[in-house]
Amino acid sequence: MKNLNFRHLLYFRQVAKLGHLTRAAAQLRVSQSALSAQIRALEHYLGRPLFDRQGRSLVLTEFGATVLDYADGIFGLGHELLATVRADQAQRVQRLRVGAVATLSRNFLENLLRPTFARPEVRLSLESGSLEELLGRLQVHNLDLVFSNRPVVAEAGKAWRCVRIDRQSVCLVGPPRPRGRPFKVPDHVAGARFVLPGPSSDIRSQFDLWCERHRLSIEVVAEVDDMAMLRLLARDSGAITVLPEVVVQDELREARLQSYGAVPGVFENFYAITAFRRRPSPLVQNLLTRARVSGTHPPAPAVDAPRSPQARS
């Protein structure tokens, strides 16, 4: 076989991303007929169809999806090469491109990245999105690192490195209680008003199971996927919120909120996800090393643990 024509592969990738021949031709600045001919040439070379036509749209075949995975890896490696060359040419400024899922605590992320802010030679780029979107950018090396509260596993063409960097207790947080009136479990949980993470959250699943084990029925006044909004509602709703203390660390310090204690056995895990690189970024390696060293937090006192006499006052 002759060598693979990378222009054909580039054109195929653009059509696959857009799902439409006309739009892809416009972006690539080639005629639609020329683009169609390039796709047919690639299919002939590979010996199998890459697309199924559905109306005016093109849908990847199963084989086409496999080819797209390889194409993303190939062109992602090209981006990595250019980024490495540019970094060698401009060593005074180092870029660190970080993605974080929307359900991740912004306080946790800021605490983690704070040492990076103080380095004048580092230019930090931070973006938020769904885990699927961020992994797509990580795969083509448009991101160096993704932080998530969900783990991922390696799959064909996507050799993720997923490391748990921290685990924090999940607490019941609410308005400050009158002096001498401690929060009691399960008495004060049953029937209470709650603001909870959304149903897709791992915290929510764990908390629902905990309530089920204790036969607790609660009033859910709001469900929120975005952690920044969950923080606002914890502060302003007057309801009890289920979250790690780091999310509302400022409000707890200022006594605008009170932690009633940890929910036994309920935790939030924090993960760092990277993609395979031939030259791993020293910035990423240093950040992960620091995160693993500092990412140990003593568990908060459990809500149904007996309180000391001092804690009751």
C-alpha cells in the first residue's frame, strides 16, 4: 500500500465533525465536488465506506468512527508537535491549558491552582464544559489537563491517564443554628428542606442511598448540577445543602453558613485526567505532584457521631 494521504484524512475529519459536505467544503475552501472526490478516494484506499448518507447529512459508519478516532490522534499529535516547538522558541512564557467540569467546586480548583497564579512565567488558560467536551479537546491536545469529579477509563484510541488527587467528605450545610441547639440526626434531617446536586451527580446518588438506609424522607426544593449555583443556593435559600465544605469555605469562615457535620460514607472524589504525550508537560507533572501531596483532608465529624459537651454549646 502507498503511504496514507493526510490531506484526504484531514478532509474526512472535517466532514465527520460537521456531518455535512457543503459546510465542510466552505470551511476548507474547496469545492463540494472536489471534497466529495477526496472522501471517495480515502474510502477506496481504506477499502470500506466511511459514511452513510441520511438525507442531506452524512453519518459515520462504525468503521468511519474508528478512523475518526485515529484521525483525531494523528492531528492531535501534530498540535502537540507545534505546541512543543513554540514552547521551545518562547521559554519565557509557558502555557498551561486546564479544563474543569461545571460540577467541580471553583474553590477547590482555585486552591489547587493558586501556586500557579503566582508564577509570572506561566500563562494559565482555564475553561469549563461537560466532561465529554473537555475530553475531546484533551484528545487533540488543545488542553493539557482536565479536572473532574468523575473518573474515566482508557478506551480504543483514547489512552487517558486518570488519577484521583483528592477525596473530601460531603457535609450537611445550612444556616447557623441558635446557640445550644445542635443539629440532630435523623431528627432534623427527616422532613427538612434540601437543595441537592442533580440526579446525575455521584454525591446525589450516595446521599439518596444514605437516606434510604435510614428511611428518611426529605423535601427537595431544588436540584442543581452547576456547583457555583449550588453554592449560591446554599448561601441564600435557607435550606440544607449537601456538598463538600470546600465549596462554601468562605461562607463557613464568615459564619454565614454552618456545617452540621459529614454524611457518613459519602465522599466526593477529585480526578486529574491527562492524555498520552511523548513529552509530558513539566507544568502538568509539577501540578499533579503538588496536588497528590496536598490533597489529603481529615474527614469532618460525622453528623450522627456523638458530640462533645463543648460542641453542644
